[in-house]
Amino acid sequence: MFNPSELLELAWKQQSLSEEQLKELISRVQQILVTEPNVISVPIPAQICGSLRGKFKDVLNLFKLGDSFEQSNYIFLGDYIDGMQSLEVITLIYLYKLLYPTKIYLLRGNHESRSMSQSYGFYDQCLKYYQNHSIWTTFMESFDYMPIAAIAGEQIYCVHGGLSPKCPLIDDVRQINRAVEITACEALADCIWSDPTIQENIQYFQPSKQGAGQEYGPKAVFEFNSSNNIKFIAMSRQLVHEGYQWFFDKTCVQIWSCPDFKYRFKNSASIMKIDNQFNCNIFQYTTIDKQSE
């Protein structure tokens, strides 16, 4: 029998699901993701969580530090995988999504793709645990349906990477065909791969040197926020040492929720909590996982 609550207890103990159980979980979560729009409206109070990058013990700690699902919604900004415990992390996150589908929202990060997950470890973990690549393939199909963005309290635009010159309006993001590999759609790749830059010569957009996405400057952010009645943008594509970093007079913020990234960067992590009065508080924390690679 497939019992999500019992499986969640196992997941918290870092016990693996059988291949049959995991495929059933992915299928059920994908059915939920398919029904969600490209841009989700999320009521406050809400918590915004950044990249997790497969550090299981620190993800458990994030849920302990955060408010309960009865008290607050959760918005995750993507990059759940491609760390040492990627399968454990994405299994836990999917179980929560299945149990609390209207309380936790999973945006797509650039690692939720075939090319990145083959290069950074998730494919190999699936192969090691289950002795075949069908679990990886099933996960990839579900990742294709993850929403692109969310709007918290109608004022905070949440997205993994940021802005696209092809999408000056949030309504443009709503029109993207998201059910593809990320780099197959330029506008989708921009939303997921782009980064803010403090280079003074870039005020709007410049194609990124990484081969996908854009570097975007303050004028691009100011105009996007003004046109869409947005207070600020929250994204999570880049590691920041303090766990968060504001840009451009607090019109966008990088939130990173993977402390001591790769067990060697010694960085802090953070989550942002937004209450009913729209007070936005950033909570920093450090790793509880002292394992070394």
C-alpha cells in the first residue's frame, strides 16, 4: 500500500523508497504540477527558500527552523538536487508536496534538467541506488512541469534566475511553454539561468557568458518591478556567502538555503519569512552537517 505519511517518516530517517514506491510518488506529484500555472499566486504568510543542492540534514533543519504548514506557505526557488544526498532531498520534498499540495510550491531551478543533472551527480545517484536510469528519466519528466515563478502576497516575484528581455511582463512568463528541457526555450532559459550583475556597463541585459540566460542590471529590474507592481524579486541561482544578498536598492534579493555548500565553502544559508503584515525577515543559519567529501 502506498502511504505518503508513512513514507515521510521513512524519508526523515533517510531510508530509501522502493523503485515502485518512488515512481508512484513522482507520478502523483507530476499530476499536481501539471495542474499548476507557470506563475503561481501564493498567499502570505509565506516562506521563501533558496537552493538546497542535495544536503539532506540541512534540509531537515530548514523545516525545523521554518514555520509549520498550518502557519505558513513554502515557496522553493529550485535546485533541489546535485549534491551528495540529492535523492533523499527530492524524495522528501516530493512527499511534502503530495501531502500539502496547496502549502508548498516547487519552482524549477537550472539543475532540474537533463543536461545539468547528468553532469553534477543526480543521474549517477539514481543509477547507483536503483541500478537503472528509469527513476532518473521519471524525475526528469516531472521536472518539466515545475512552475517557472511565483508571486508571494501579490508583491514579491519569486523565480530561480530572474528576468528575460523576452518577458517584460509577468503575463509574458505565463505564456511560456514550460514542459520542455530548459535550454529548448530561450525565454524559459532566461528565467531560470539569468543573474543580476553589478557591472556598471550593464544597465539592462547582456547575454551571459555561461551560454544560457542573461546578465541583467538595475534598470531592467526597476522597469520590470514598476510594470508589474512588484516590490522586489527573490531568486536563488548564485551562492552568496551570508546566505542572502540584496541588489539595486533592495529591488531584488538572492536567497541561498544550502549552508557550507559542497562541504567546503563555509557559507551561511537563509530563508525569508513574510508575515501577514508583509514584514519580510531573513533568518540566517549554518550547517548541522559536518560530513566532508
